[in-house]
Amino acid sequence: PRSCLRGSSAKLRELTADCNRSCTGIFVPNLRVDMRVALFFAAAAPVAAVQGNPIAKVLDLLAGMRSKIVSEGEAEQKSYEEFAHWCRQESKALGREVEDATEDVKQLQAAISKANANIESLTSAIGDLAASQQQAQQDLKQATEVRSKEHADYSKVAAELSEAIASLSNALAVLERELPKGSFAQVLKQSEAVQEVVQGLSAVVTATSVDSNDAGKLQAFLQSSEQEGTDSRNSNSILEVLGDMLNKAEQQKSDADKAEMQSKHDFMMLKSSLEAQIATQAKEQDEHKKEKAVNEQKLAAATGDLADAQKELAEDTKSLNDAHADCEERAHEWDVSMQSRAHEIEALDTATKILQEKTGGAQKQAGYSFIQVAASKSSAFADVVASLMQTGKEAQDRKLAMLAMRVRSVASSSADPFAKIKGLIEDMISKLEKEAAEEASAKAFCDSETAKANAKKDDHESTISTLSSKIDYAKARITKLKEQVATLTSELKSIAEQQAEATGIRNEESAEFAVVEKDYEDGLEGVQLALKVLREYYAQSFAQVEQPATSSHSSKGGAASSIIGILEVAESDFGKLLAEARDTEASAVAAYEQMSEDNKIATATKKVEVKHKNEEITDLRHTVSEHSNDRDSEQEELDSVVEYLSKLGDQCVAKPEPYEERKRRREQEMDGLKNALDILEGQAIGFLAIKSHSRRM
């Protein structure tokens, strides 16, 4: 009876649920098919117990199950092939990302090593320059102290010699003027000028710069001059001593002046060299410090980028490993499913073969026929049609209503309505199950791909933003460096022009000094020769005895003394002017050399700055080019991801009905179809009757 079959089906579902709960962990590749097998044998068992086994019906059911398993296997095969293709593409993409991240890590590690090496080298160079600069400063300090002492000694000697020269010159002039008037003792008593000369000569005797022999002679003369009777020969002798002392004093003064000028020149050259060395080393220190700061900045940036790159590499590696593990797990599940399906088909084929080979004779001995029941065939399938119509109405699915109409048509027109109606219902169930599986797989695929695509999109946008910031910074730095290079180039041009102008002025001054020096030297030489001639002549004149009265000529000693005095003043003036001219020339040469050295240092320093800045501009341009290429690549990948997201949106988002609602409705339809199938199988029992059996003799 129909109620008995329904009760048996419910009992079967309950037993199957208990079996599933007790078999947790056991892989069941196609539980729905196994449930149908159990349902078939549970439904057929009561009939066999009462009326015998309907073998033909069993063979029909086995063939339908086998066809269903094969079609499901083909669908699963297609789904797995699509999944395997996705695995290959995903593994390839993630592999490229891992390779790129690994290369980034290597490059950043190399950049860090280079920056560390540069920092260490620059630190050592800065320390060496500081030590050398300190030594140069100490040498300059010592040289300055020595020069100060030398100048103080020169000033003392020069002052003494200048006083001695002045005293001796004055003494010669006065004595040459006064001695012709009488003996030295007489003149000393009568002339205040001579007395002043004697006092001045006493100071000359005590001067440390005067030769001791000359000082002794002069001292002896001064002592003897105080006695009466000093003759003219003693007077001539003192003039010779004073003249000789004057020449020696002037020579000593000239030698001292030359030595002072040479010492001053040597000191200025040494000072210029040391100051230039100190300035150059200070400039080099500043450059090294700037370069060190740049390398420290690069090191910090590379260290931060390395941490990000290592993190990205770890994430990409994990994603790749997870993808491999997931694909291997799914491949294993698919292999197990295929094996299980093959075993199930083998079992069905074995059962079919056994039934066909072993029950042939028994089927000939027994006869089966359908009996007519009181109700018509159309009324017999009324419950199935009503169930399908009700389910279609609740699920708002016109396909079920169309199926109900087809069932009604088959029931009224077909000779074997049960098989055809059952086939229609099972086909509908298979179609709904396939749609459900496809939508579930599509939703999981959409969710996974959308999440991955969004993550990649965020990553590419972040990378593009970082690269854009680096490019903007590099371009701004290039602009600033170009301005600095232009300024330095202008300064170099100005220094060159100033140096050229200073060289021209120095050449003109040097030429003028050569003319002036020659004039002073010629004038000084002429005065000295004139003095020599006059002194020699009048010295002989003073040494001669008084001329006879018959002579009409006598030497003009008094006038000659005045001329000699004037010439001596001129000689002193020429000497001072020559010394001043030489001092001025030496100062001008020192100033020019100092300026030239400063310009040389400034030019070298600025050229080094220009070189370094141009090198930095070249490096920055290379960096901008690399970052621009990277950004373009990132932008292309971002555009691809955005395009892919757009396609995913069209495929996954633009659905008029939510997935959960479609799932609920589909499950409702499948439950209604299964219920109709149960009703149909219950009706089959009412129509099946076993013919009377007669045994042949």
C-alpha cells in the first residue's frame, strides 16, 4: 500500500541519517546516489517478501543509476579540469610575484651593504682629515709664534741699527764740517754740535749690533779726544772709523731688511699653504659629512624597504604554498572521488550481470502482469501532479508547473507511464542539483577571486603611491641640484674673471715695480759712487800738509762736507724708498698669491661640488626612470586587476536574486520533486500484481 511505502521511505531516511552520523570521517563521494540505492532495496524488500522480486524493474533502476553516476562523473571531471587550470594560472602568477619579491630583497640587501661600506669609508676619511687639519693648525700656530719672535728680534736690531746709522751719519757730517777748524779737542770745547755728536757716539758704542772691534776703536777715540794735543791725523782716523762703521751698519741694516723680507715671505707662503690645506680639508670634511648623511638616508630608506619587501616575500611565499596545498588537497579528493565512482559503477555492473545471468530461468517460470485497478491511470497519478503543482506554486517556478502538465499528459497517453514520469522527475532533480552545485562553486569562486583581486588592487595602489612619492622627491631634488649647479657655475665664472683681472693688475704692478726698483737702485748706486769719490778725495785732502802760499788753489773741504751730507741724506732716502718699494711689492705678491691660492681652493672645491651634484643628478634621473618604469608596470597590472574586478562584478554581483534565496527556493523544488518521486513509486506497487503460477509437468 502507498502508506506502507511512504513509511518505509521515511524509515530509510532516518536510518541513513544514523549511518551518516556514525560514519563521520569516512569519505562518501556520492551520498545521494547511495541513498537512492538503499531506497530502492528498502522499497523493493516488502514486495519481494509478499509477491516475489520484480527483476526487470531492478535492472531498469540499476541502469538508470549507472547512467546518473556516469553523467555526474563527467560533470565533476569538467569542474575539476577548470579548477586545475585555475591552479596552474594561480601558481604561475604567485611564482612570478615570489621571484620579483626575492629579486627586490637581493637588490635592497646589496644597497644596504654598499651604504654601510660607504658610511664606514667616509667615517674613516673624516677622522683622517680631522687629524690632519688639527696638525696643520698646530704647525701654523708654531710658525706664527716663531715668526713673531723673529719679527721682534728684527725690530730691535733694526731700531738699533737705524739709530746707529743716524748717529754715525750725523757725526760724520758734523765732524767733517767742524774738524777743519781745529783739532778735535779744540772743536769739542767750542762746538755744541760736536759735543752732541760725542754723546750720540757714546750710545753707538753700547749698541749690541755694532761690531766689538769698531766699538773699541770708537771708545778709544772718544777717550783720547778728551786730552789736549790731538792732531789732525787722529781726526782723519776717527773719520775713517766712523765711515767704516757707517758702511757696516748700513750693510747690516740692508741684510737685516732682506732677511726680514725673506722670512716674512717664507712665513706668508707657509701660512697660505697651511690655511689652504686647512680650508681644503674642512671643505672635504663637509663634503664627506654630506655624502655620509646621504648614504645614511639611503640606508634608512633601504632598510625600511627591505622590511616591506621581506614581508611581501613571506606573504607571497605563504600564498603560493597555500595554493599548492589547496590544489593538492582538491586533486587528492578528486582522485578519491573518481576511484569511489569507478568502484560504484563496477558494483552496479556486477549486480546487473549477476541478475541477467542468474535469474533468466526463474523469470521464465514466473509471470508478471499489471492489473487494472478501479481508478483510471489519470486519477492514479493525480497525487504526483498535485504535488508538483503545489511545489511550483510555493517556489514560484513555472518549470514545475510545466513538468506537472507533462506528467499528466504522459500518464494519460503512455503505455508505460511510470518509467517515463520517473525519468522526467529524476532529470529535473539532476538539473536542479547541478545548478545548485554550479552556483555554490561559482559563489565560492567569486568570493575568493574578489578578495584576492581587491588585495592585489590595494597592493598595486600602495606601490604606485610610494613610487610616485619617490619620483616626485627625486624630481624636486634634481631641480634643486640644477639650481645649485647653475649657481656654482656662475661663481666659478666670477672667480675666473676676478683671477684674470687680479693677474692683469699684478702684472702691471710688477712691471711698474721693476722700473721703480731699477730707478731706486740706480739712484742709490749713483749716490754711493759719488760719496765714495768725494770721501776718498777729501780724505786725501785732509791728510795732506798745508799747501804752500804760492798755490792759488785749495780744496773746498767745508763745501764738500755739506755736499757729502746732502748725498748721505739722499742715500738714506733712496735706501728707505727702495726698502719700502720692496716691502710693498712683497706684500702685493703675498696678497696676490694668497688670493690666487684661495681662488684655486674655491675653484677646486666648487668643481668637486659640481661633479658630485651632476653625478647625483645622473643617479636621480636613473632612479626616476626605473621608478617610472616600475610605476608603469604597476599601473598596467592595476588596470588588469580593475578590469578583472569589473568582469567579476558583472559575473558575480549583478544578480537580480540573492544566492541564499535561490538556494532556498531550489531546495524547496528538489524536496517537492523527491516527494513526487516517492508518490510515483508508491503508485507503482498498487498497479503491480503477480500472475498466477502454474507449474508445467
